Amino acid sequence: MVMKCLAIDDEPRALKVLGNYIEKVPYLELSGNFREALKALDYLQINTVDLIFLDINMPDLTGLQFLKSLIHKPLVIFTTAYSEYAVESYDFDAVDFLLKPIEFDRFLKATNRALKQFQLIHQLERSDISNSKSEERGKHTVLIKSGSETHQIKIEDIQYVEGAGNYVTFVTRDKKIMSLLTMKDVMDILPSQQFHRVHKSYIVGLKHIRLIERHHLEVRDKKIPIGRLYKESFLKAFR
């Protein structure tokens, strides 16, 4: 299981150290690094990450102010040269607090702690979905956990599901819901007679398909590719 992470620090040298450390850890993947917190906020408007290495003392927007502004908060490891921030940072449920200069063994201890929390969150979300499937069997809705929220959505409203890394996005008639699930988890949740996987990254609601061409299909205005490995079984299910 790989955690996508960001490094945010106004000091270039600190970013370089974090980047070198992240590269050494197999379960970490650096999605980006930023010297300006506001640019990191823009990035998170359209991208998701699992872990942020966040400097506290930055110009314009401090690390604590940055974290307060996030609607969906990933796991956070604070980094700073000022130990007096430690107590305040733990009010934000931070995974850990790293004091600069950061030694690699201390960095590794913090990321191991983050990985355990990440795995636990993933297990709990899968358990919640499994329980909701049992409770909702024979009904017409499913419960989907997204961050700290749980959404009840009508199965018939789900048009397609798109996977990206450790996350999937349920696309309905009027909203999109992101959840920490695998595509296999989704296929276990949704009724197989109504949904079919057509690509490694897409599951579609059969009733919502309006056009099928040789290499893609259309759901509403979305063109969805049909993967070679899924094409035969999909066409059989659609017929």
C-alpha cells in the first residue's frame, strides 16, 4: 500500500531533505513539493493525497492556518525548527511532529506511524462498506464513506465509478463522492447484474450507457474506454 504525499516548506533545503527521505521509503510516493502554502492549496483543489509533510512557520499562511482551511484533511506530519509549536500542533491530530534538522531514523519512525494509521483507516472503511452491504441487501441504497462523512446514495443513481490509485470516485446524477476503496471493493458492493467493469479504472451502470463504440462507450457526456481484457465479458453482460 503506497501513500501519496506532499511536502510543503518555504525552505528549499528542507524540501530537498524531505524529498530524499521520501524517495528511500518504499511505501511513500511524492506527488509534489511546494514552497508556498497557497499554491499547495490550489493543488489540493483538484488532487488528493494521503499524507502531508507540513512546515508550521511559513510566510503568508502558517502550517496551522493551512490545515484549518482544508475541508478534507489527509494525515499530517508537522515539520519545524521551533519546538514551542509542538503542543499546539497536536491539537490538530497530527501523526507526528518532526523537529529540524530531521534525522532519517526519526523520519522513518514518523512515517511508519502514518502508514499504520493509513492502513487502519482503509480497513475501517472497507468494514463499513461491507456492513452497509449486508444491511442494505434487498434495498436500493448503499452507504459510501468519504473522509469523515458517510453518504447514502441510490444504487440506480450511480452512473459510473472511476478509480485512481487508492481512491475511487462514485459519479451520480448530481454529485461525485470520493472514497478510499479499490475497484474490487466497489464490485463487491454493487449488484453485478446492474454494474460491470469495462476498464481497469472504470465500472459503469449498464442502464446509464447511451452509446457503445468499438473502443469506448458513453455515459451521459463522459467517454469511457473499454479495456481489451474486459470487452468480451462486458458485451455479453450488456446483451
